[in-house]
Amino acid sequence: MMQGDFVAEHNIGAQDAIAGGNFFIMAENQMAALAAAENAVDAISLEEGTITPFPGGIVASGSKVGSINYSKFMKATTNEKYSPSIKAKIKDTKVPADVKAIFEIVINGLSVEDINRSMKAGIHAAVKIPGVRKITAGNYGGTLGPFKFHLKDML
């Protein structure tokens, strides 16, 4: 098929920024989790200085640093502790009994303040959706960098 347009920028720019603000939306079902994630991304898109870098702004499979089985070549893998479909098989699962779906929202921004503001907007938008049971965040023990975004600051 030869149709459509291919558009490329002549010039692009880059600057130092911060990556890795995140939160997990835990919900009673897939529809509630997806609606909440979409609501969060819509709210974040209205904020200046941040982006949600994943397709549609939503991470379908929460990640973690490292790997249980393939650490020599895989730097990031699915975070099994936050995987609802296998929670019965995971010894120290972080998935509550009433949660059947989880999406992660990752936020990159120009400053800590920008990311905090966008996280707050996204979380407040997500919890408006019926069926959302919990908001939490990935904590990677400082392996992703020096910045920490505390959920208690988002209240």
C-alpha cells in the first residue's frame, strides 16, 4: 500500500530533563483501569513541561529494573509483583485481592516541579473513575536516578 504522508522534522532540539515519574492505577477490572489511565493521560497532557512517553501515554505492563532470568542482556522486564494475571503464583505479590487490572503512567519532565504537578493532575483524574481501587508507584531503590516523587505529596 502506498498511501499516506511521511512527515519528518527538519530541525529538532533537545535539553536535559528528568525521566521516570510514575504511578500505577489499580482497578477492579480492565475497563475501569483503562478509563482511569486515559483520564490521567488527558489531564497530564494539559500540564506544561511534561510528557507521557509511552504509546497513548499508558504502560500496559509495568516494568522493573533488571530481570530474574535474563539479567545479562535485559535491563528492564515486566514487574511480576504488579501483574494481576499471575498474582496467585507470585509469593510476595503487590496486587490486592480485589484488583484485576493495573496500568502504569510514566511521566518525564523539565523539572521536579513539573513532574509533581503532572503526577498530581493525573492521579486526581484517575481516581474519579468508578472501580479504581488503589494508586501506588514503582520504587526502584534509586536505580533509576536521584529523583524521588512521593505520592503523599500528590494529595
